[in-house]
Amino acid sequence: MATLDKIDRRLLAELQAEGRVTNVELAQRVGLTAPPCLRRVRALEEEGVIRGYHADLDASKLGFAITVFAMVSLKSQAEEDLRFFEEHIKTLPEVRECHMLNGEIDFILKVVSQDLQSFQEFLTSKLTPTPNVASVKTSLTIRTSKYTPGVPLG
């Protein structure tokens, strides 16, 4: 875990809220001049604390009307089998998140799709035929009440 001072935390909070803020504006917000602000941000990037900058896209306006959570159980939890599954999932653009779980379910996937038919096609042609998949249980989201990427920085 990186050792962060108060200014680093403020920088991260500002960037997490608005990744497109200019360095000059960011420096003003946290009480620095532009050069040390840029040095701190670059250091946070190099340390891997800041992994990247992304646009927050509206999936429905881009034709992805549904989001489904798929709970996947595998036949084998041997490390080689887990890694194979994870590598396969990385090749599926519909899968936006993949988390390994502790318990009955091995993985939970967040999947976006244009409609139920295209999701069904994804499920039957790309996910369930994957080697080592024992079962897939799905839940279609009805609405999203909270979406806050990142971490709470206070």
C-alpha cells in the first residue's frame, strides 16, 4: 500500500471526481503550484496508484440496454483452471467485470448486452461452453441505484 499524505489524498479525490481537470486547476484546488502538482500526479501514476483515466459512458445510449450479473461455478478450482477461465473471460468484450469469489460461486461477471436475445446468444455460445464451466446462474438488473467507481477518500 502506498504511503499518501494529505495532499496526495486530495489530488486523488479531485482526479477521481473529475479526471479531465487541468493540472493548473488541480494544483489550485489542492493548494500547490503547477510543477509540484504534476510531479505528484506522475509519481502516483508511476506507483500504480492511478491506473488510468476513463470516460464514463452511458451504456443505454450506446445500445447496451441490459446489464446482467452471471454467477459462474467451475468444475475444478485448480490454479491452472482458474487462470484459463480468467484469460478466456478477458477475450469477451461483453464481460465488463470479472471477480473471483469465496464460497459456492467461483466468479461473478458483469455483462452488458444490447437485448435479451443477444445476451442469450452470448450465454449459450460464449460463456456456458467454456471448458470447466459447471453452471451459470444469471440475474438481470432492473435498475442501478448507486454507481460510484473508485474508492472512498473522504
